[in-house]
Amino acid sequence: SVSANHLNSTQFDLKTYWTTLIAEIDNNLDQAVPIKYPEQIYEAMRYSVLAKGAKRAPPVMCVAACELFGGSRLAAFPTACALEMVHAASLIHDDLPCMDDDLSRRGQPSNHTVYGVDMAILAGDALFPLGFQHIVSHTPSDLVPEARILRVIAEIARAVGSTGMAAGQFLDLEGGANQVRFVQEKKYGEMGECSAVCGGLLAGAEDDEIRRLRRYGRAVGVLYQVVNDILEAKSEIPEDEEKKKKKGKSYVAVYGIERAAEVAEELRERAKMELHGFEKYGEKVAPLYSFVDYAVDRGFSVGESS
Amino acid sequence: ETLEDNPKPTFDFKSYMLQKANTVNQALDASVSLREPVKIHESMRYSLLAGGKRVRPVLCIAACELVGGDESMAMPAACAIEMIHTMSLIHDDLPCMDNDDLRRGKPTNHKVFGEDVAVLAGDALLAFAFEHIAISTTGVTPARIVRAIAELAKSIGTEGLVAGQVVDIRSEGQKDLGIKDLEFIHEHKTAALLEGAVVLGAILGGGTNEEVEKLRTFARCIGLLFQVVDDILDVTKSSKELGKTAGKDLVADKLTYPKLLGIEGSKALAEKLNKDAQQQLSEFDQEKAAPLIALANYIANRQN
């Protein structure tokens, strides 16, 4: 059955699945963040949420997890968009001068370099609640009972909060040795975990299935980042010291490329092992398999730039 | 019929506030525990448990009880409102915003923990507020909790706190602003969260739509009232009396009610807003409405 799954994975057209969803998610996000008075803050929010070339990996994973259990795409879209909003909020704040002090993000100037530090803080502060508001006001109540919506809200809040991504960012800033795994899991694993879990929650998955999605999503989130670090190191554009220092908490920087490649392989195996538990859902699990291989192989380019 | 019989018992506002604030403080203390990473949680707790009069959480609970709910139904929401309020203060005090060193008589969060932690602690409080309502509210149907979450979210973002802050920042030093701009700032910066507090309480307590809307109007009036009084105090009191930097509106060349209407005009406006607010409560059971009536009077007459 492992080989059958492998077959599914290779036959499944992830590129079409992904690009179709990106178009729909981008369209929803465009409508969810209109420009109103006071325009400046909406423009700052849109700048980051609608950044060109965004891969929309969290929303796509959320939709795929929801569809795995027979949930409707319509049930998942509002949460999928919310994931992108809270993710953008976290990234805007991570880039601030008092944090990572990054001047660019996704190949564009970072939010605060365009709109100012004050607007960037406020744009983040507004995107978090907008995400929650979007879920509660747009999720069709005939498709998703309110009790499930509450679990989704709690899940997203936990993921971005003081024991989740905020903890990862804090530990990354603090420095200190031997925390690379923990920091990576918090900074990059949480979003993957949360995305997969929310999809399952919306579709009414069982608790043991949610736990499985949790481990799967976390592994894929970290895997994606580890491979990013490896690709960046291999492309070997020499980085200035400043930037190197900030990238201290990557597997490549701490253990070197070879060990990072081993970690990536372990993560790929772990993610797929979790998916074996969903075999009874047949080919609907194919998108989740293909994310794992895509994270490693990057077989096609999604979006307009990486 | 006896001499002891008091036909119109006076409401003891002071002991009501003390008792409610005490319960809220205990609930807040329990809600954010010291966990790893310790420094973020210390930072969250530093500002969240820094005292303050807990006006917003008490409003939330009072509204819940007014429509027939129990305190316990509104307590997680009351705490969430205070978390949001605290988060907005932490971020407002940052050097890139209002650059304040003093808050509630203590050094501001970033002065103690650094700017990076202050930003993260604020973000974490914001997120936790939603988590707390979603998982800790008991005795209320999920549908009502979801409705409360929608209201809370609205009161924070670009239709609430953030919108007020944006227009406030942009208005500094501008000469051609009028009462409409000032109202927009305060309806969003201050009134939105007070409205959220009252409306969340009313929804969670099981209020009818009509009751919720009456209380919403009440909250909007006391929200503006709160700011008018704040502006008056900023020019009439010292930093020591306020527990925060006095006169900073003048220094920052901010638009204020005294600047537009004069001190006397501002006081007259405050009086009208208080009257309009209490008008909304006239059809409720007056004994049950006593805490909200007293809260409105308290906001109107406070000295710091």
C-alpha cells in the first residue's frame, strides 16, 4: 500500500490543485481586506497579505485536510484566508527593526520600510483580529457547527501565541545554543500544524485523526524550512555577516548541509508515516502526500516568485 | 413599615467595584500562568496584572448580570477585554508610537522587557484573548460565544482600536481638524473596546437583540464620555495624580476636546453624554441597572 500511495502522490497533479486554490484564496483575500477609511492601514495590510508570489501553503494545506474527511472547500475557505492573515501579521512584526530588522520579505521591501514602523505594528495588530472575524462571519453555519468554529479559533490563537510562533520568535532573538530544533518547530512547524489541524477540525475529524494531522503538519512545516535553508546555502550567494548572524537558528548554520539533508529525510519519512494512517480515505489523501514531496523536490514553481 | 425599612436602598458602588475588580484580578492571574518561555509570560503578566481599575471587565460583567446572566458566563470575556486593552497600551507606549516611559505609575513594558518582547507580549495577549473566550466560556451556547468573538474582533481592528490609533497618529500637528475627526478617533480608540465590553457581556448573558443594542448605545456614550474626561484631566491634573504622563496631549500637539471646546464646553459635553447614556438604561430593572448607572457616573466624575 506504500507503493500505491506513492503512485497517488506522483499521479496527483499538485500544481493544478495548488494554482487553482491560490487563485480562489487570493480572490477571497482581496475582498476580505478592502480599502476604506483610514486608507493607510488597509493599504499596509493589503501590501503584506496580497504580496505577489505568495505560495499560500497554509491555506492550501487547510483546504486539503478538510477535503480529506469529506469537508467542503467552502467550509474551509474562510479559515484558510484567516491563516494567511495571521501569518502575514506575524511576519510583519518579525521583520520590525526591534526584532529581525529585515528590510525585505518575499523579494519586496518589508512592510515597515514602506509604511513606517508605527503602521507596521498596527497592520499586524489589525490582521490578527481580522482573521478571527473573517472565520466567524464567513464560515457557512450550515456546513460547520459553531462548536467546531470555536475549536478552530482556539487552535489558531494557540499557534500564533506565547507558546507557539511568538515563543519561537522570542527564542530565536534570545539566541543560545542547542535550541535549533525547538525554534524551528515553533517558528515554522506551528503554522503547518495549525493549518492541517484546522482543516480537520472544520470537517469534523476524530481526535486521533487530529493528532495525526498535528504531527504531519508540524513535520511538513519544518521540512519546508529546512529544505529552504539547504537550497539557500547551496545557491551560495555569500551573505554578509549581519545576515548570517540572524540566520543562526537554522539546521544548516548549526549542523551543516549534510546533517540538514538527513533531518529533511527524517521529516519526510515522518510526515508520510502519519499519512499511512489515512489510507482508508483513498485517493483523497493524495494532496497531503504531494505536499511532502513538493517540500523536498520543489518540482515546479508555485506563484510568481519564491 | 418599620424604621429599618429602606424604600430606596443606595447602591454601594465602591464596594461593588472593589469586589468585582478583585474577582477579575484573580481570574486574570489564573488565566495567564508563568510558562516557558518565562520572559514572554512575565512580560504579559507585568502589564496585565499592573492594577488599573478594571472598568472594562466590570462593565462586561455588569452588562451580563443586567440581562439576567451569571458572572461566570462573562468572566472569560471580561478577562479577554482586559487582555486586549493591555495589549493596546503596551503597543501604544512603544518608542515608535507614543513613546511613553510610565504607565499606571510603573515603567512601561518595553522599558522593562525590551521592545522586542513588548511587541511579542502584546501579540500574545491579543491571540490569547480569543483562545480564552473560545475555550474557557461555560454555560453559554457556542452560537453566542461565536457572536461574542465577532464583536470582540470588530472592536480591535480597522473598525475599532486600530482605526482610532491610525487617525490619531496622522492627526498630530495637523491644524485643520475638527470635532468630527476627534469623534472618529475616540469612537474607535476608546469607545470601541468599552462597547465591546458591554456588548459581549450582554450577548453572553443571554440578552435579547433589543437589549444588546440598547446597551451598545449606552456603551458608545460612556466611551466618548471616558475620553472627554481623559482630555480634561490631561490638562488639569499632574502626572503624579494621573499615574501617567500629564500634559502629553499638549506636548504632542494632539487634538483634544478642551482645545476644541474649551474646558467648560468639554465639561458640558461630558454631562450630556452621561445623561444620554443613562437614558438607555431607563427601561431596565432599575435595581439591576444600578451598577451601570454608577459606572457611568464614576467615569464622568473620576479624578484620574
